Amino acid sequence: MSKLPTDFFFGAAMSGPQTEGAWRRFGKVDNLWDTWSNERIEDFHNRVGSYAGNDFTDRHNEDFAILRDLGLTSWRTSIQWSRLMDADGRVNPEGAAYYHELFADAKKAGLETFVCLYHFDMPTYLFRRGGWDSREVVEAYGNYARAALEEFGGEIKYWFTFNEPVVEPQNRYTFGAWYPFHHDFAEARRVQYGISLAHCLGVAAFRDLQAAGTVRPDAKIGLINCFTPPYTRENPSEADLEAVRMTDGIDNRWWLDLVTKGTLPQDVMATLAERGVDVPVRPGDEQILAQGRVDWLGFNYYHPARVQAPSSDTDEYGNPVFASEYVWPDAVMNESRGWEIYPKGIYDFAMTMKRDYPDLEWYVSENGIGIEGEDSSKDASGAIQDDYRIDFVGQHLQWIAKAIEDGAKCRGYHYWAVIDNWSWNNAFKNRYGFVEVNLSDNYSRHLKKSASWLREVATTHEIAPHSEGFVSESA
Ligand code: BGP
């Protein structure tokens, strides 16, 4: 039996674009999810676009009551830039009223709200002006962050500038998986740099407004990323280790250095320059980057990265390649999502943090398992029998408990997503929830088998082993 500290918190992770829906209500303008849905709805699973979320806007009080009933004390959402601000960069009063009501209702329900300012949801009019590759847009983010902090700084204690800043450079600009479907590694690095500067402007606004008394004195600011630990094969070659260095450098150390030292990793920048990838650093940027230090960190963990030396130096688009995927023969997969299940990765990240960034506190800001076709595991009463979810979360929590025993500064856990929600272009294909959302019955909510297990764990902080499960290395 593992035990988590009594002050360890449990909560629910969500995002605005994946739950709110309310498309074009409360003065919302379009973001890239709306634009992609409008232009190519066939790209979305079952043609379900961004418009309805999981009906959270109209059901949020019911959802807050569910979270409390499950023993959770906090939740994270994101403010949608496209709802809070109008296309002239001014606060949209209807959008502001929307979030004031949401946060007040959460407080009434007894939930602490964590706010993230950006969750892959670039307003379309700003994308048309260059997106993260444009300084004008980076500055617009600074303006938006300042406006949000002025508006809600007296209410909200926990702030985050970005969720998973590695994902847009990859999915939109390198892999061609998300709108606008580019395959340009150099553009992806420029976008990554733009997001880095924007993060720093957000932190700078936070510090100013806290000093001025607009942001509450006990508030903290952080960054959330999926710091996927990179592993390679046994007995690696030098080239394999080099693949690990660059994967870790671009996806992890880039952000960890920025938020702890206010700089970017020089070895990574040097290798990029050697390979002809130009990061557009301007005079004065050093001072901006120096403002990037945060108070704590969110760590989203779903799966590890496994890499090896690339099979070729460039890809079919002429992009430099630093690593190829390594398929570990012992990998246990979540076939619905194509992601490896490796709970020990959470412990390995925790130990890396302890060694390399010992002063930084963090929490697990997302962790979860999305499964396709859960309807088929309903029992006679209609409740989904999701033992695999109990195994998955239980094993990750056991590794967290061990990491804390071994000195990790991990303060809490938010599950993604306690209530089924809209997963980008996968829409409702893979379900993450402890709570089912029934799309055939007007988004009604129903507890799955795992919900009572979660309630027990969140209330007692004890994690009993559920079954041997599916994991090759367990706590
Ligand atoms: C994270 C994102 C979330 C969420 C989750 C699950 O990367 O921060 O927004 O979606 O992954 O992934 P997916 O919905 O693609 O299955």
C-alpha cells in the first residue's frame, strides 16, 4: 500500500477549447480549432468539430458538484484568448463576465481554480498575422496576459502561461498533423522561440501586477509541459546518445532552462545553428528571456519518448532529423491512442528534477488514459467497467508516492480528463473520464466504475494495488 502526503492535492485538468463549446456565444471570436472545423470538418472523428465542447458551459455547476463528490479540491481550465479579447486586442466584457461567473461558481462549490492562459488555441485573426512566428503576435499575447491578470488577478491564485508549448511546433509545423499542416522544422523552432518570448512577457506582466497589488500576494505563476523523458536502447551508440541529447534538449531542457535560469540551452542552440536552423534572436531578447523564471511547474505525463540515432540526416521535406523512434520490444501500448504506457517515467522525471532543478516545486498537471469503444464494457446497470483506468492511475500514483519518498517536490495530481471531453481532431473517439459523457443523451454525465475508486484514493491518499495490470516495471 502506497501513501501520499496529507497535503498532496487531487484535482481535475481541463481546457477551455475542449469543454466550453458555446461557440460564438459571449462574444467569442474564432480560434484555429473553429477555423479548421469550418474548413475541413471531415478531418474530425465522426465530423465533430470544436463547437460544443462537452457542454461544460451549460453544465458547469453540475460538473463542479461531481468533482467535489469525487473528493477533488481543485481544477484547471484555460481562458480562451478568443473569448476574453476582441479582435482589436481589448477585453470583451461578455467574455470577462463569462469567466468571472465560472470562477465564482467553482469557488462556491469549494474548488480552487488553476488558470492556464493558452491551450493550443491561437485566435485565427492573429494566426493570419503570422501566429507565433510574428513579434506582433508575441506582443499581443503579452497584452492579453496582462489584461487577464488585471481582470482575474484578485481571484485566482494559480496561473500558468502555456500548456505544452512543445505541441504546436510539432503538430502544426513539423508533423503536418494539425492546421495549417506544415512540415517545416525551422519554422517550428521559430514558433518555439516566439512562444518562449511570449511566456516571458506573461511572467513579466504577472510580476509587475503582483508588485502593484493587482495580482494577489500569494499567487504563483508557472508553465505546464509534457516533459516526456527520452529513453534509448540498451548499449547505445554515441549517435543514439546524441539523439537523446537533442530530443531532451528541444522538448525538455529548452523549457526547464528557460523557467529556472531565464536562458535557453546553449548546446542545443549551437547544434541547431550548425545544422542551418536559424532561431531569430534579436538584440534585447536576452533581457526578455531573463524574465522567464517561474514559481513552479506543471508536468503532464502520458508516455515516454524512445529514440535512437536517425536513419537519415534529413527527411523527405529536407528538414534536419536528430532522432528516429525506437520501438522498445517490451513496450505496453494503449492501442486506442498509440501511446506507450510506462508509469515509471513519472519517477524518472521526478529524479531528473531533483538532480538538475532541485529548487523547483511541481505537480502532475495531466495524466490519464483515453480508450476507444468504452460503451462495450457497460455492465447491466449501464456503468462502464474501466478497470484499466484504475490500473493506469493507481500505478502512476504509486510511482509518484515513491518519488516523494525519495525527495521529489511533487505537490499534487490533476487527472486528465475526469469528465470525458473533446480531444481535438479525435473529438470523442478516446474517452479519458472517470465520468462518461453520453453523446446520444444530450451530454448527460454517468459515473464509471473507476469513479468510486478515485473518490477513495482522493479522500484517503492511500493507493492499494488494484491488479498486476499491464506494466512491465511496477513500483
Ligand atoms: C495533452 C493535452 C490535452 C489532452 C491530452 C490527451 O497533450 O494537453 O489537451 O488533449 O493531451 O490527448 P488527446 O486528447 O490528444 O488524446
